[in-house]
Amino acid sequence: MKTNLKSSFLLAVLSVFAAGWMHSQAAAADMPTPGQSKTIDAIKKEGKLRVGIMAGYPWLEENTSGQGEPYSGPAWILANSYAKLLGVKLELIPVSHETKVPVVQNGQAQMSIAPLSVTPPRQKVVDFVVYSNSSICMFGKADNPKLAGVKTVDDLNREEISIAYFTGAAEESWVPKRFPKAQSRGVSGSGTAAPVEEIMAGRSDVAPIDKISWVTLNKQVPGLKSWPEGDACLTSTEFSNPVGLALAKGDEAFLNWARAVADESKTALQLEELRLIKKGEGS
């Protein structure tokens, strides 16, 4: 009961902070003057900021209740901040996985706020405003005697520790490099977010899992533990990949301003992301 009350209080505090910031004038990076940014000039002339949008938890969550803001999350906070600072309205343009990058390339939108992992191929065709990251945590059974003294992720790099990962997954090349002393075990994918069966059966001691998927797994399977431990898993930097929104190439003034606003908003964006993750943890 105390845990639920603590979690509810934290959610309330984070929600108030994020909402209060979104309606403040805090993010006031120096905006390019007329003539410096063709994109900003066009947005102001048109009176609206056109953004490609597609939900992607926990960076952009759709509100299906029919009440309040249609979306929430750090990407939504940023989009509204840009529109407010520009003095224009937001126009939402639904996109798909196939169109969330091309929508800014072809000029249909000035910005794509569908959460995007920053990859070299994408960097060749669009510019990014990075505001978050995807990362992993390690998990294992809390009562595994081999893990009794493990306090940090580094402590897992021991010869007696067996680490399972899905063959063909992104972690396949990362695990042996991150844990060169440990035993690496590639297993076939099972349709789950991580090789949970390997851990529960005792065939392996730990495995990597996406930090967001860990929230769900920890609710569904009792007796597990993560490294980094507790809420620190939610801000893990292990196997980190940047996440951001996309802008069309060719307007450095617009890009620099958009990045400056995101930098000024860093704390509020992190708190909003944490709020949504904690909300999912308690659902």
C-alpha cells in the first residue's frame, strides 16, 4: 500500500511539473530573425507548424479517452513548445513507419515528432533533435546465489555468470564486448522481449532487456531483479541509442534553434518520460 501511495504521489508531482513547464515561457532559446531561417519564415507566414505524428511509447503516447490533450510525452511537449514560441498552431499529420521520415523530406511536414532512433542511414536524409535514448537493463532471478553480491552491471562481468541473448538481435554483438569474462549464450527468439525462459529455467543467470519492456516483465513475472537496480533501470545508459524528432536537411538556423529549445527543456522532458514509464508500471 505504501509503495502504491509513493508511486501515485510521484506520478502526481511529475505530471504537475511537466504540465506547468509546457505552459511556461521557460524554453526561450534565441529564435532566428526573419531571413535567417526559411523554414521558420514559412511557418510564421502559414500560421501553423505541420508535424508528422505517430504514437511511440514512452516518448509520444496517444490519449484515447476523448478528454484533454490528444497526446502526451516529451515529443508532444517539444512540439507544443515550438508552436508556442513561434506563435502558431500545430497541425497534426498522421504518418506510418514507412512515411515518418519521408514526410519531412517531401515538405509535407516541417517536423516529424514520431519517435525515431537515430541511425546512420536516417542521418543521411534528415537532421535530428535528440531528446532521449533507448537502452537496456540486465535482469535475473533475485534468489540466484551467483547474483547475491551483484550491485552494478559491471559486477556481471565474471566467468561464472552466464548471459543469454536472442541470436540475431542487436544485443548479440554487444553482450560479448560488454561482458568479455562472462559466458555468452545465444538462444532462438521466442516472441518475447527477452529470453525469460532461459533465466527462469536456470540455464542462464542474466539477460538483457529493453528498459521499457522491463517494466512490463517485472509486473508479470515475480522474483526478478534488474541491474541497474530499481528506478535506475529506467534511466540506464547501457547499449544506449539516441531517440529524437526529425527535420528536413538544409536549414541550419532552424535546426540549431530547435536543438537549443530541446536542450533548455532537458529536465522537463526527462521527467515527462519518467512519468509515463511510471504510469505504465502501475497500470
